[in-house]
Amino acid sequence: MKKKLSLSTNKKSAAEGEFIDVEWNCDACPDSLLLVVDSGYNCHTMPVADSGTTRIMMSRSKRKTTITLKAFIAGKRISESISVRVKNIKRSRAAKDVGGMKMRKEKLYARWCVFRAQVKYWWLSLKKWQKALWIALLALWLGMLVVAINGEPKSSDTSNKVETTSLTESEVYQNRFV
């Protein structure tokens, strides 16, 4: 019986960050054909043509990355797999921390730029009366914030005396309808 799927790579092992070339061919006419790259940490699936080549960068892996070609032909699933051994680059702990901090800083800055651009676009898309309403709401919110921070005004009376008066039942009844 003739093999319907063929899958090959130019390397059987690669270092993290290196590229490998993957070539595939499907002799039968498949309903769908998928190329799956599983590093153990991430799994990427992409639809591909009946035959072709692509370059894949080897990323962090759990010792090996499995590349699988999955075909669905007349309702049957057929697959072909190849494993590529990945040598992870060892980094010192200090280099990881510095690189990680730099990466977090860059991501945070990128998110800030996107947020700022979205707010600018939103503001430009508002009508004049909507902008005025937003400014009034912001001023109201800031006023409420200032009052909340300052707290309640203190009374000038420093005595702790409480005066009480006693009213009769008839006086209470009369005071209700005044």
C-alpha cells in the first residue's frame, strides 16, 4: 500500500532560536490538512496546502518538538509525525532577570501606547456635546474625590455636652402639624 502522507525536516536536532525547514506532501485529495507544531509548552496548528515547505523557528521546548501532519480524507484521520530534538539555551539567572525585566518594561510601554492611541481615537470620535458631558462628569468626580479625601468639616464647638429636652405627648402631636 502506498503511503499517502510524507513529512520531512532538514535537521533532526536544533538549538533554541534556530530555524528548520519542514517539507510535506499528501498524495490523496484531503478534506483538510493541518500542520501541528508541539513543543511541550505551546502547540500551534495551521492549515496547509496539499504539498509545500515552511521554516519553523525552534522555541523553548521540553527536550523535543513534535511536528505532525494531520490529514482528514473521506472522514478518516491519517497522521505523520517527526520529532526534532531541541537544545535549550542555558542562561544565567541574572541574565534571565535582566532580560525578563526589560521584556516586562517593553510590554508595559507597548500596552500604554496602545491604550493611549485607543483613548485618543475614542476622544476624536465624540461629538462636542459628548465631550462637554465627559468633562463635566470628570469635574464632578474630581470634586467628589477631593471632598472624600478632606473628610467632613469639623464643628467649632469643642464641648462634649449634649442637651436634651423632654416633650409631652401633646407637644409632640402639636409639633407634627405645624
